Amino acid sequence: MTIKYIDELTIAEKRLFIRVDFNVSFDELGNISDDTRIRAALPTIRYALGQKAKVILASHLGRPKGKPNPKYSMKPVGERLAQLLEDVDVLLPEDCVGDAVKKLAGELLPGQVMLLENLRFHPEEEANDEGFSRQLAALAEVYVDDAFGAAHRAHASTSGMVQFVPVKGAGFLMRAEIQSLSKLLEKPARPFVAILGGAKVSDKLGVIENLMNICDCLLIGGGMSYTFLSAKGVQIGKSLVEEDKIHTARRILERAEARNISIMLPLDHVVAAACDASAKALTTDGVSIPDGMMGLDIGPKTVAEYSTQVLKAKTIFWNGPMGVFELAPFANGTNKIAIAVAESNSSSVVGGGDSIAAINKAGVASRIGHISTGGGASLEFIEGKKLPGIVALEQ
Ligand code: AMP
């Protein structure tokens, strides 16, 4: 796989289309509540401006379902970007294609920035429509993809348009993501400990299958652990379970044992009668969960055991919370794992919005090797899948 990066391309005075991932979150008042994704693209944007490229940025935002909707306009994103870039004005056209945009693109001066309106205001973006891809491509002379978070989608802006632009490459964020995640797949330092959590086993089956080929120890927590525990015949009360995946979970455990890979499951739990912050939280002594109770976090023995494994690791991949960490009584497990990952002397990669939120809440982000901006994309990468947004960049 050969990919050229932006610093290997001639971009001076060129119309440079950068696909960014500015899919930021907003609070109830409509203010941007987390601009991490905008900040993550700044090195590429600043480099392009320094090189005197004519910068055209494009992103999706939310799920406007193929129609213009002011709620999902890129305008507040453009304003935040302008603040972050300090002395640079950001032009904000009312669409991402069409004559007006084409004219503005043609008039852009070196060192200027234009942020196109939400790509998903057109259904053709997600449909990877050829005509729409050609319209986007016509805006630019060079294409650079820095939107790792969207690289698992074969959309017009991440895949379709790339073949119609004469020069293509990836940005610095994309480079950091590809390099960090590739290191996990190719010769990771051992022991390699993977930690998976979150609600559903079904979302993570492919990742588990591939991790069994590459990691030494897999720590499972969160809602998904109860399907595995159920597969082992453990009483799980009324915890979250995917009945139709119990058989698959059993097969995975058997295969791991045959291959000498340690899949660890919770040894104890924090339980309550309801998934509610005001419900009385209890800690079980052992692995069984009484009738009428549900497991909502890993218990202290599990935290201790998982932390021991994490502290021994030389490579760590973590995706998914260990419990319902949004509710204070069930946040301890996820928080303690975040701290252990930060304290470990390992090359660590953390992906997924919830795990990143936990890392930030614990105040340990600066001690994590690589925080992946793409939850779904990083899981597919680890699953061993070819991501369309990366394939499109191959020379
Ligand atoms: P995912 O999107 O699959 O990574 O799942 C994240 C969600 O899983 C979070 O919203 C958690 O609240 C939820 N979760 C984690 N542990 C549990 C659990 N034991 N029971 C129910 N939901 C859980």
C-alpha cells in the first residue's frame, strides 16, 4: 500500500480539496460542545495554508438525510475554525456543489480557505453518485483526505471523487491514524492486551475474531460481557444479553482456549435493579448476578485483575466502556481502566467516543499513545478490513 502524504505533494497555488471530519457535537443551545475534530485537522490545514494552497474544506455533519437543514449547517463549524486559525477568514458558501461554489473555488487566492456546506445535504454524497463525485472533483486540482473517521464509508467525498482529481494523498491526521493502527496489526510489542467494552457483542464480533489472531490477552467488559458469561452458564440476572449471539460467544471462547489466548471476563460486578443513577448500586461477591438485578459496571476484583493485565502490557488497544459510565454509580470501572491504560508503559491506542470521553474525564489524554478520532473506522481497521477511504488513496 503506497499512500502519498500532503508533504509529498505539490500544493502551492493549487486548488486543494481537503476532506475533513468536522462532525462535531453540539449542546442543547446549539453551541459546539467538543471541537476536538476541528483541532485534529489543524496541522494539515495550517500546513496547506503555509504552502500557499487554495484550501477547500469539506465535511459531513450529523444526519440531515440528504436535505438542507439549518440545524446541520457547517456555519458554526466555519466560525470556530476561523477562531482557531486566528488571522484567516473562512468563506462559507451555501452549498457544496453548483455554479456559485465553482465560481468561488475558481476565485480562491493562495492562503485562502473555503469550507463547503454540509456534504450530506445531498443524498448523492452517501450514495457515492458519480455525477456528484465529478462535481466535487471539478472544484479541485489536488485531493487530500484527512477524515479518518469517515474512511470506512464509500461516499462521494471519501471515495467516488478521488479518481476524478489528478493528484491525491492523505493528511497528517490520516497518517497518524494509519501508522498507529498498522503498528497494532504488524509486529506489536508483546504482551498485546486488547480491551473491549460497550453495549453489544454483535458490533464487535469481527474485531474479536481478528484480535484473536494478534493479541495475547483480551479483556471484555460492559454490556457485551454478559452474553459471554451467559455462554459459560453464569447467572446474569436481567443484564443485557444478545440471546442469538450466545452460541457465537461460546465458539469464540472455545477457540481462544484452543489457541492459548486469554479472554478474560468480569469476576464481579456493580449491579442494580434498574439502569438508573438513583437505583441502589450493589457490588456482587462473585461472578453470578442475582435474579432481578442487572450488571452495570465491572466490580473491584475485575478492576484489579484487568489493571494488572494492562500494567503488564507493551501494546494496548481499547474500545468501549466497561459499564454504563454515563451514570456516576457505574462509571468507576471505565474510569479505573482509563487510568491504568495511561499509567501503563505501553504503546496505547484508544478509539471510540465513549472510551475517549472516559480518558478525557480522567484527565489522562496526554498519556495515551494515540487517540483515534474514528471509532467505527478504527474498529474496521483492526478487523482487518480495507477501508474505502484509504483504498481510494493508494497510488
Ligand atoms: P457501544 O456503542 O457498543 O460502544 O456501547 C456504548 C454504550 O454501552 C454506552 O452508552 C454504555 O452506557 C453502554 N453500556 C456499557 N456497559 C453496559 C451494561 N453493563 N449494560 C448496559 N449498557 C452498557
